[in-house]
Amino acid sequence: MRYLPLTEADRRSMLATIGVPSVDSLFRDVPEAARLSAPIEGLAPHAGEMEVERTIAAMAAKNISAGSVPSFLGAGAYRHHVPASVDHLIQRGEFLTSYTPYQPEVTQGTLQYLFEFQTQVALITGMDVANASLYDGATSCAEAVMMANRVTRRGKAVLSGGLHPHYRDVTLTNARFHGFEVVAAPADPEGEEDLLALIDDKTSCVVVQNPGFFGQVRDLTDLAAAVHAKGALLIVAVAEVVSLGLLTPPGEMGADIVVAEGQSIGNSLNFGGPYVGLFATRDKYVRHMPGRLTGQTVDAEGRRGWVLTLSTREQHIRREKATSNICTNSGLCALAFTIHMSLLGEEGFKRLARLNHAKAVQLADRLDGLKGVEVVSDSFFNEFTVRLKKPASKVVNKLAKHGILGGVPVSRLHPGDEALADLLLVTATETNTDADMEALAHGLKEALS
Amino acid sequence: MNTQGRKTHIDTLGVEGGNAASAAAGTISGNRALMLEEPLIFEQDSPGTTGVDLPEPPTFKPRLGKVRERGTIGLPGLSEPEVIRHYTRLSQKNFAIDSGLYPLGSCTMKHNPRLNEKLARLPGLSDIHPMQPERTVQGALELIDTLAHWLKTLTGMPAVAMSPAAGAHGELCGMAAIRAAIEDRDGSTSHRRRVLVPESAHGTNPATAAACGFTVDAIPADATGRVDLEALKAKLGDDVAAIMLTNPNTCGLFERDIIEIADAVHKAGAFFYCDGANFNAIVGRVRPADLGIDAMHINLHKTFSTPHGGGGPGSGPVVLSEALAKFVPLPYVVHGEDGFSLVESGEDDQANGKEFGRLKGFHGQMGMFVRALAYILSHGADGLRQVASDAVLNANYVMASLKDVMTASFEGPCMHEALFDDRFLKGTGVTTLDFAKAMIDEGYHPMTMYFPLVVHGAFLIEPTETESKQSLDAFIRVMRGLAERARSGDAEHFLGAPRMTPRRRLDETGAARKPVLRWVPEVSQAEAAE
Ligand SMILES: Cc1ncc(COP(=O)(O)O)c(C=O)c1O
């Protein structure tokens, strides 16, 4: 077996050193009844690269990859062009096959990129500090709510109806088991909700997504002031991080915590994971934050260097009193994010964002003229909602049969709400060509006729 | 560079100003041949430069409503060659399994096969959107289902929840399932809220129990490094929801009484959560189902070799017993007459009605699933069993070869990792930390230190099955040499280590006292100082 270096001779000589007759005797603490002697049921013997590749490639071949057809899917996962150098660099073994930087003298590489990552996240969100990543946008959202509960010593979160349903549901799961209250506003495609009416003196935080799940972009400045007046925190969730290259960042609108899904920068779609949760806040709340933090320091010779810091918040020190149970985070996805962001730079990131918005405006204009299609979102970044004259899930399936991934039916994420059955989320990114848009317009026309 | 203004707190360090290996000693650049100094990306800004050529969009009318376009962000501009060089240089400051033995106990730093990287990048797997119509992702659902099948087969358990993102997230999943099952059985006001956790447990165990609304009650270890069965029994009662036990445990030992423990826990009406971080020691040789376990997470990034990537991403599927099989998170894959589909909501016709909710966005760590499946198929039935055998053999070989010069904490045989404590350093003036830093100069990543907490100054050494005998012999030579050196009175050697690394010991106290968690431009630094 190519991954196992010991030879039979090695094994014999090692057993002699240990002073036991066989490997089985090393397992003598296992209760007799639980010792498995039969081979694993149904599993073939070891296989070479060729055979394994054949099996898995056959599964891959049964999927339609988004890049092979006109594709307009978003709803919290976005297809962007990732520069070739990103994937090349993250596959350097020194990054790929290293562990969490527990020994800083031999992991300055990881620590420095995490420090740079934290800085980039703080800059784009307009916040003071960011951590070294959490699992994804949805889990970051739940962590933010629990942090707001700690900061305010209150236990009731108000969630906007424009929050991604997965972010809402993960927060609800944590609420059920951790024990706090959640008031979730109903789905809000038109952007008309009045969140202030839901706040009382028990409210720890208000969570809004910007751009919202249905696409609208909002100025949150007044909401932030009103939330603060009630002694609560404003949490802003960003499911499409590229939007931060164009829109006033949440930090400038008064957000106390910003959580985001970082997948769009540096990371492929991967059928939903692994992704990377971004988490940023104000300096004064740093000690309430979940997750790892890298900090600057000096070494014994006075040279600048980096270490993991403020770990007295974390599970390995605080155990049941930790701010979160997270340990392994999304290190390599954070690396991909930070490399892509470094390649883009100020110019590139802003241009990418403008380009996305321009493509979406172009697509919205193209679709709005079609019979049976109405653009619902009056403002948006790269994703908007359209109302169709037929159930969106049926239309999407029809489009898929014609080789078009035409969008995400709202009913997939908000099931059971008849009023939303005709709504379709459509996204355009820099990867969509004019021909793609024509194909979608044409396909929709057919599917709706 | 702002390196002034903070005093190091590494008082014990014998800093020799004229050390030949130090940057101060030598070069104009601060570089030492292949060891290259690298400033922050923010310090390499040439404004206006970019490493990505994108077209400028044609003029169009923005639809941003009342939101203004943002001003300057402050991101640096660099070209592609500069970016490549930056990260290449950073990578060279890291130790990795690819570079050498990385015996970080409990973390399972085994070889990461490159075939798995290649397969995870097939466009049919990496370039598919999680919300594509199910008809267009049948292969992806089949892959998840296939991996789920092997995880169930290898553990003997009837169900598995695939969505947790890492081990700790799997713990959350398993403990949530347990709470949901208790509430289903005893009603939502059930007072079963106490969870028994051994003192040797990983920090995520008590943290998870607390995150699930349980209180944590520590159970002591006996003299053999295992759960004290009598003490455990004494703690069981009708307010106990579960026990969270790691097996093989964090001392690297198999819990001999595990079946009796399971029986006692079940008799008391509680559930048995097993932390499966150490499943790599028994895969193919023991099925957790045969031990009476109700829920166990499997760190795919440990047992099944998906790369740790400097701290993640991971994946933590949780296998579940019959009693818990319905209390799963959403979503999950089902196989029906016309192929595979996802149950994404409790409103789905195929839902069982007892699902406890969603744990993360979308469907789980697909990229990790591909790698783990490739690993399982590559090893096959014979290879997986050999993995556990060789992992245990290697650890026992290290134990046997060091126990006369270091102090083993417990009587062997051990499983996949060997635990020593610092008794052998008594009176030498050298601590476990100092010893670890000296290992770094010898070209090794240190073992896990000071964990588990049940022994003093722990050295937890996990070589894994992917080390050759030559590699282990070289490591053993170094460890023996260092142990002898410490006892010979040469504390100085350890206190000043490491000497040959890109940075020497770092001031962690100072870092925490006045945290600097991001770069700020020079100007604002100057302003802040005023
Ligand atoms: C024994 C044990 N339990 C739990 C964990 C947590 O796993 P993860 O880091 O994947 O969240 C670890 C790994 O660090 C561990 O070693």
C-alpha cells in the first residue's frame, strides 16, 4: 500500500523491540467481544490511483458543472473567477499540510497570512478587528448572536426577513439548545419590514443581511442608531462578500459585528463547502469574540513576529466557559481568500465589484422586458429577485433540461410559503457573458410560454 | 517596521547577542540565505497596481438605492509576481508534514495523498453549486451517500449526519441529537442536564456540552489513565443526560471498561457520546457500535487524511445509534426510486419529523468528502486495518524506545500515541516547553504539550502510520539525545532554543497584554501615539 512505509521486516523488528509477539497483542485492552477479525464488509482491497480516480471521476461526470453551462445561481454561494495562482499557492505543502500554528517559531508563515487576512477583513467590512475565520457565513451568524447575548447580557435576537434562511436556521438551532430567544421576521422580498417594532428591552441584537437575501441593498445607518438607542447591537451579515468592493461597508453604517461568507473570494463552489466564515467587530468587544486571533509581538531578539493570542477566550483554556467551542476553523480557505484579495488589491477588488453590479444591471434590464417576468428588487448588487408567472421551481427544472442553471427558486429556501413560490433569485457575476444572458432570456421565454 | 516599544517577557531566555544564527549578527538584508525576511503585504503597496486584469464595465446606471459607493478601502496593490513571491516566502517559514515528522498528539498529522487533492478539484465536484437542481448533481449526492455508507460500515452504526464542519461541530451535532432524543422521550422540561466529562477530555468537549445547554461534571481518571468506573457509577443519576468519553482516550489508551461504562450509562437512562478524534487507532479493527456508543464524530481531517491546511477546513460527520438515528440535522441525502435527493426542510415529505434543525449553510464539507472517500477506496479493507495496526505499532515503538530515558505516564501498550510527562526533567531546570523548543532546532515539530491535563507537563507523541522505521529511529535518537542533554545539566541549551528558526521565542504575554490584531498604516500609528 503506497501510503504505508513499514515493511514486514520493519514490523517484526519493531515488535521485538517492544517485546510483544504480534500487533494483535498491542490491542489487548480492547474487550474480546469487540475485536473485529472479519474484513470490512463489502470494501474492496486497496486500489491504485488509476482505479480510485476512475470511480470518483465517474461520479463527477454525473454532475453538470456550473462552468460548463450558462449559470446564474447565488443565494449565498457565488461563482467567480479564481486566479490560477491562488490554487497553486494553497497547494504548497508548507501551507496545505501544516496544523494550527501552535508552535509560532515554525509557523510564522501561517501566522503572518492570518494577520494579513484579519487586516483585510477588518478593512473591507469597515470594522476594527477580525478573527482568523470561522466555518462559514451561517455559523458565523449564530456565533455573532451568541456574542451579542454575552456583551449585552440579554437573550433575545431579532432576525430580519431578508436574512438568508440558512443563517436564520443555524441561529435557531443554537437558540434551541443554548437557550435564547429568537424573533424571526417573515420573509421580506419587497424590503418593507419594520424591525424596530420587534425590539424591546430584552433584545440583544438585530441581525440584517446586506445585500438582503432577496437582493436589496440598504443604508443601515438609521437602523443602527435606533438599535443602539435600545441598548442592543446591530449585526450585519454579508452573504456576497464581493459587494463590499462597491457598497458603503457595514462598519461605516454603525454595525457592531459583521459576519460574512468569504467563499466568493478565492474559493470554488464545492457544492456548499468548505467555505470560510468572516467575523469582525469593534475593538471594545474583542475579548467577547469567538475563534482564533493572531497578534503581533516581538521575538527574543526584538524582531517583529506573530503568535496566536487572547486564547483565554477559547475552549482549550476556558473549557465550558469558552466564548465558543470552535477549534479547527477554515484556515486554508482563509488563505485562498487572502491570496485572491492580495492579487486584486484596492483597484481590482473595486473593479470586480463594479463589474458584478454592471452585469446584474444588464441582466435585470434584459429580463424585465420579458413577458411573464417582473424584477421585484428595486435595488441590488449582483443578485435580484424576479417574479415569474409560473412556479419558479418548475421553471428552473425546465431550464436545467435545456442546459441552463437559471437561478435559485426562493421556495427551495423558504419552503411552504405559497406567496413566494413564483419568486426566483437570479445572479450575474463577472463570469457571465452576453451569450449566457441571451440563453437565459431565451430559455425563460420558452419555459414561460 | 515597528518593533520598538515592547519589552520581551521571556525572562528565562539566555539571549546571546553574538549568536551566529541570529539576524542581528550578519547580513545587510536581515536575510539568512534561504531564510528570507518578508514584510507584510500592506508594506509592499504600489498604489494602482493589481494582480488581476479585469475589464472595466461599460457605463451603466447603478441600482444601489440609497446606498453610497464606498471610498478608499486601504487594500495594497501588487502585481502577480510580487504576490507569488510573498506567499512562497511565507510558506517557507512553516513546518509541515511534507517537510518532516509532525508528532502532534491527538491531531493525527499523517501524510495527505495528492490524488485526493486532484480529485477534489475535478470540475464535476468543485464547480457545482449547492442549490443546483438535484437532477444536475446526482453524482455529488451519490458521493456523499457512498462516503456515508463506508462511515456507517466502519463504525457499525445505522446512521450518520454528514453536515458538521469539524470535530467540535460534530460534538455539537451529537449532543444536540442527544438532547432532542431526551426531550422527545421525557418531555422538553426534562431535568437531565448534567453531562459527565473526564478531566482528560479535549477542551471542545466541555465547551460543546455548555453550548448545548448542559452543565459539565468532571469525572476523575484512575491510576491506569482511564475513567474510574466506580467514580463514574457514583455520579450517574436521573439528572444525567450523557457521558462524553474519548476512546481511545487522550492519554492514548483504550478504555478497557468501555462496554461496562456504556451499560451503566444506558441503565441510568443517559446516552453515550464518544469523541472519535482517535478513531484512526482502531479503524478496521474495532467498530464503535460494538462498544455501546450512541454518537461519535469522526474528524475526516484526522483519520481520513484530509489536510489540516494550517487550521482547517475540517469535516466532522457524526455516526448515530438506532436510538438517535431520527434526531439528525438537516439536510441529509436519501436514495429513492428515481435517484438521490436531499431532505432540506422539516416540511419535506421524506422528513421523519424529528430532525433537530440546521447546523451550517448548505450540505456539508463536500471538498473534504471527496478526499476522505478517495482515502478509503485507496486503502481498501486491508489497507484501513493496516493503518490502525501501523499507527499503534509506531506509537508503541516510540514508547518502548524512549521509556528508559523519559517518563511514560502509564503502563502500556498504548494505542496510536505515547504519553510522557515531565518527571524525567525534574531538577534539570528544563520544562516541557523548553524541551519542545530544542526539538525545533533539531528539525522536528514538537509533540502536543501540556495536554492532556491529567499528567504534569505532558508530551503527547503521535507518530502516525505514515512514518517509516528510519524516520522513527532518527526521531528517537534525537529525543534520547535531548533527554540525556537535559539531565547532564545543560539547561542553557534548552532555555535559549530555538536558535535557528525564522523567529526565536515570541513574547506571548506582551501580545495578549496589548493586542495588535491588524496592521494599521504608519500615519494612523503616529496619530495614535500622540
Ligand atoms: C480529542 C479531540 N477532540 C476534539 C477535537 C476537536 O476537533 P476539531 O478541531 O476538528 O474541531 C480535537 C482536535 O483538535 C481532539 O484532539
